[in-house]
Amino acid sequence: MPSAELVLPARMSRVAVLSPKTRVRETLIELARSGSVELVGTLPPAEGEAAEALRRLAQSREADGGAALSSRAPDLAVLERGGMRDLLAGEVELSRRAGLAVQHGSFAAWVGWMPSARIEPLNASLEPVGSAVVELPRPPWTEPPTLLSSTAVSRPFRPLVQTYGTARYRDVDPTVFTALSFVAMFGLMFGDVGHGLVLSLLALWLRGRRRGRLAPFRALWPIPFAAGLSGAAVGFLYGEAFGPTHLVPRLWLDPIDRPVPLLLVALAVGAGLLAASYAFGIVNRWRESGFAAALLDQSGIAGFMIFVGGGIAAGGLHWRLLPLELVGGAIGVAGMALLGIGLTLQAGRGAAAITQAGIELVDAVVRLASNLISFTRLAAFGLMHAALGTIVYQAAAALWGSALGGVAAVVVFVVGNAIAFTLEALVTGVQALRLEYYELFSRVFSGEGHAFAPWSLPVVTTKEER
């Protein structure tokens, strides 16, 4: 697989599917079987004999299920008597897609989108029924649907991105970046070897759930597994294993005793992640709208210059280096000038537009500072996690000493860690997602795309028909 396909959506083509009027059913069945074409247009309402039969089955609460297609035109009465709701639903959906066709002479045609790489295989499957796919020019005002590559690395973490929205067709896929940043931030806030390993073990348990209420979440197991390992790794840095039990060595610092270095590291991590999100934003704005957008947009070069200039100027102030202050100030001012131009062009002409651009410029600078400060929560929640572990450990240690006290100490230690683990896992996950969505994705995305949704149904061959 070319490396570009790992970070860019699949190349889409606007196509027309041509079919003889006498082979419309066979053509649609091949499209449903291939699952490679998203048909364009507003689907007509469900009408006809199949729709009426399906409604009667729904009223009588007969067999329920999804939708499927019969390879040959079925007897609708037989399907209704047999309670074959799935095949009836398939016939309804097929008739609705047939209603999308444009009729001309002896041919029917549909317009849609499909991955360019799948045109040739689909033509080979359509050839026996006398149909074909023809690639059409792409109107400049249309945006193709987005089909992201599905790799072993990106697939489990894709829901983290899809929960926020669908990347636009020309955008770089941020899934791998999201996976790495989420896991790293979770680990900093959930730094405990014991709790991290427990979370990873629970993820492995989830992986084996093929039935029951948790089965639909089985595919998500890599997220808590990786997050747990990250928390365990950071736990070694903090010297935490179910609290300060001295079960593992401390490789770096105690969050409670030295919160300031932890806070500085959290800010450094936040600055690095913001810089990476700006890199995504610059590339995406360039691919979406060209160099001007990449230069003048708040999530483009202009915003990045304000961010970098502010960082350099802050460093100059801290170390009392006037050249750094001047260089950082110049870069920041240049970035604000570019952003001001971009905001003014968006606002239009006149005094009101200039005022609006000025307000938005001030808001952008203030918001950038608040975005960076938001990453202090990496240290704050890491400190809170360590504090909860310390409270539980000290409470258990105070009870230890007699037989009854030993039992009480064990109960306090186990129950306290269970409560701390549950609360911290939930809160830490929510906070990591919040940082992803509000601080990072606001630069990566400039709008929401449209996910590729092909016409796809299972086809029941003659031997499998009931």
C-alpha cells in the first residue's frame, strides 16, 4: 500500500452506472453485492407491494431482521407468508434505488461516487448483465465523500475521530496522531502501574466478549489496552502502583512532592501537541483551498506564527534574553497581521467588518493562550490520581496492626483502589477527549465532510433462499 494511502482518503471518482432497462434489478444487485458505489439523489418513499407486505408483517410482529436481497425476483406473497422480513426489506430498498434512475431510451442510469481503484473490478462484475460504470468529470463545487483507509493501526482508534466528525475529502487522516496523543495524555493523568495494568487486562477481557451487552464494544478494546499500558509506563516514572506502595521504583518524581516540574512538562506536552495540530491544519487548509487559506487562516501559518512567536517571546522573558524577546515579538506581530488580513477578507468591507475582524483577532490570541493553559490539567489530574492513591494507602496502613485491623485494611485498600480506579479512568478518559476535541481538532478540522455510504446489502443466492 502506498504510504500516501495511510494518511489520505481514498481517491474518489464521480461515476455514472449505465444499465439496460431490462436489467435494472441485476445491475442493482451487483452494486449491492460490491458495496462500492454511493448513489446520489433523494430516495423516493417506500411504496409498492413489497412495502405493503413489510408493513403488514411489522403490524403482526412477525420475524424481524435486517435487509437482504434475493438473487432472483421473488414471489412477494411467499415471502410474506414465510415471514421473511429481511428479503421484503431488501426488495423495498431495491425499488427505492431503482426510482433514483434516470431513464433515457432503452437505458437507465444512476450517478454516484466510488473509489477510483474499484471501477475496473465493478465493470468486470457488471459486464455479464450488460451494464457498465463510466467515470464523469467532477464539478468544482462538489466535495466527494470521504473513505479513510482501514489499517490495523488506525481502525481501532477511528471512533475517537468519528465521534467528533468526518474528515473532509482533502484532509489528512488524523487518526494515528489522535491515537498517540490520546494515549500519551491519558497516561500522564492516570500514572499508576497497578491501575494501568488492570485497565489493560480489562481491555483484553473485553476483546473476548463475543456475546452479551458488551459485545458491540469489543472492537474498541485496543483503546483501553493502549491507554492502560501508557498509564502503567508513567506509573513507573511516578513510582505509583496502587498508590505509593513502594512496589515499583520511582524513576522521575513524586507528583505530590514536586508538582511544579510536572506542570511544566504538561505545558511542554501541550505545546508539542498544539504544534503538531497546527502542522495538520496548515496542510489541510492548503489541500482544501490553496496557499492563501493556509497562510491567512487561524489554524494555518498565521495562527502558527502567533503561537511560535509567543513561545519564543515567553522564553526570552524567562531567561531575560532581549534578542529572543524581539524575535518572538516580531514573529507574533507578523502572524497577527496575517490573521487580521484573513479575518478582514472573510468579514467583508466597511467599518463594521474591520471591527468584527479586530474582535475576532483578539479572541483568537486569547483563545490560543487558554488552549495552552488547558493542558495544565494533565498535571492536575495526574496529581489528583496520586493524591487519591496516597489517601487510600495511608488509610489502609493506619488500620494495619491487628487481625481485625488487617482485615479492615485489606477491605479499605481493595475498595478504595476500586473506587479510585473507576472514577479516575472515567474522568481521565473524558479529559483526554476534551483536549483532543477542543484544543487539537479545532485546528485540524475546518468543517465536517461526508462519510462514504455505499449501497450495500447481502445477496442471498438461489441455493440459500428460504
